Amino acid sequence: MDFVAQLTGSGVPIPGTIAPTYVSGGTTDITATLQQTRFVNITTATGNTTVSTSAVPRAGAVVLIQVNNDSGGARTITFGTGFRPTGTLVGTSSKAYVLMFVSDGTTLNECSRSVGALT
């Protein structure tokens, strides 16, 4: 893990084993994940969920979220508490999407997302 990036808020440390607990049909809270990394990997989206956080990183921090859909169909990911997205993410079966958010100290503001599904 890149502790300098953790302390300064710069860089994107990517530890291999940190991922939020995915809650299909409910809320996937990424607060604990953001306390350890700025890369959130939702490994297998098995149903619709709302992603939220109660602890937004300091202003200027960049957070990347990768959503990997399972083979069961399109999954709808909405963003709740702590986020200001450009809209809902509707996935594609067996494809991945990457979204980038920048913190203003209060909210994670979406500034980009992959245009098409990644294989």
C-alpha cells in the first residue's frame, strides 16, 4: 500500500484485497474502503445497489470506482449520500465501468466515466 499517497491524498494506492461488501437491492457503503484506498473495486455487481459514503475524503482527493457486472444482466448503480453523480449507471452483462470522482471536501463530484463497457 502507498502510505505517502494515503497521508497526502495524492496518488491512487491500490491494495489488492480491499473491496466494499456489495449489497444487492440495498446500499453498498464504501466508507471503510475509502479510509484505506482511493480505488474502489466493486468486484461483482449481482444486482441493483446504491453506493454511498459517510466520510468524504479531503478536498482535491480523486476517487476511482470500478464496477464489474456479473453475467446476469444489466445492473443499475445509483449514487447516494456523499456523491454528486452525473446520473445513474446502467451496466452491461459481464462488462466493467470506471468512474472518477473529485472531492470538494463535502461531496464526491463525478467528473468522468468510461463511455462504453470495458471487457
